[in-house]
Amino acid sequence: MDGPWSLSLDPELQRFLDAETQKQRAQRLIHQMTELCWDKCVDRLGPRLDGRAEACLVNCVESFLDTSHFILSRLEHLQRSKPAFSESLSD
């Protein structure tokens, strides 16, 4: 019998929650990237972006995505290289 504080989620519900969490992370990343690159590259508004602003936005987005990918890859590598918590307790 489970205790009053244990929580067991239906696998389908867990998949749904995981997918929603991923969507939220992606939306947050897009918002951060948009705000950062817009503030950096667009200094005046007009009917169209000028060539300088457009090139700056492209470079900014590419740099942001490359950096995010690098950080995530590094964190995943560190996570895989750490011994499991239970293994570290047995030492």
C-alpha cells in the first residue's frame, strides 16, 4: 500500500506532462532569443528591416542556438559521467 504522499502517475499522463514541459522550455527559449536578438540588432523601426539588422538577427539567432546546444550537450555529458547517487553512497 502506498503512503499518503506517494504519487503514481499514469504513464500516458506522464508523457503528456513531459511533452508540455518540453513545449514550455522551447517557448521560453524562443522568447529569450527573440528579446536578446531584437534588443541587440534592431535600433529603429520601419516598414522593413535593413540589411544590417537582418544579418545581425541571423547571426544572433545562430549564435544563441549554437551556445544553447553546446551548454545542453555539456550538461548531458556531465550528467552521464557522474556516478549514480546510490553508487556514491556505497563507496
